[in-house]
Amino acid sequence: MPISGPAAVTNQHCTGVGLTAFYECTLSPSSISSHAAILESDGSITLGYPGYTGSWSQSSDDTLWFAYTYYGTVVATFSGEGVDGSCFEGLTTFPGSAYVSPYQVCLD
């Protein structure tokens, strides 16, 4: 799934301690939240929230990495693998926190 921006994506996720896969989010569907983002062609990310931006890349066609920043400080990083023709799944970590968020990132 090579991505060439701009590409609109929807990120579904839940947050907790000790989570290892997005599948765990689906066990409690009410815990899943989502947000939209645009993976821009210059490697940046557009989020619809003041102060938030990010960057993204692919080291291979079946991987996706991104980082969200808040006023220039990294607040979250995602690393995932392709799971079908339009989605990536992996974990998002938050610097300085024990929390993790399994994410499913799907091209719209």
C-alpha cells in the first residue's frame, strides 16, 4: 500500500496500559474513538486541531510511521504494518507515558 499524498485517513484507536494490538480495542467497541488526518505529499500531516501537526513516512510499501507534534514537541509516534488493501495497524506510544494506543489507520 504505497501512499502518495495528499491522502485522507481515519485513525481508530483506544488507549490503555499493556495493550498490544488493535484487536484488543474491538473487544470493547465503546472504547474506540477516531480522528481524521491528511498525509500530505511533502511528508507532513494536517490535523484539524490548533497547535497539532506531524510527519509521516513509509520505509516500505507495507509499513507506515508517523509522529504527531504539539507546538513542535513530539507527543505521539505510530509504527504499523499493512493489514489489508487500505489499512495499517500498530501501536502509538506517547513519550514519557506508560500508555499505548493500538491504532488502525485506514485510507478514506
